[in-house]
Amino acid sequence: MKGWQFIDRVMEIGRERGVPVRVDMMRGKGSHIMLHYGDRKTVVKGRRKELGAGLLAAMRHQLSLTVQDFR
């Protein structure tokens, strides 16, 4: 999964659940951006880069989302 796909899926989940989601492009260095999901947040490495399995798991955990949310 690429960074933009992760962001799109989190935004879709937020719309389904009524949770506010926002992307803060100014809160990251280089290609890193801050993704806010309700009162939780995570840093997305890069929108065009492929995200590894461990990084995806950590980002899901930081946002309190499950593997089933991404299927």
C-alpha cells in the first residue's frame, strides 16, 4: 500500500464513522505529512512511497484502526 492509498482509506473510514480526518502538510519534513484521525495522529512517510508491513501496522495502531478496516 502506498502512502496516498493509506490516507484515502483513512478518510473513507472517517466518513463512514463520522470521525474528522485532516491532513496537515505543514507538520512534516520533506515528504512526511501528519495525518489526524479524530484526536489521534500519525506521520505518513510519503504519499508516493510504498509503506512496509511493519510501518503500516504501527500507523494503524497509532490511529486505533484494525487490519479489518483496511480490507
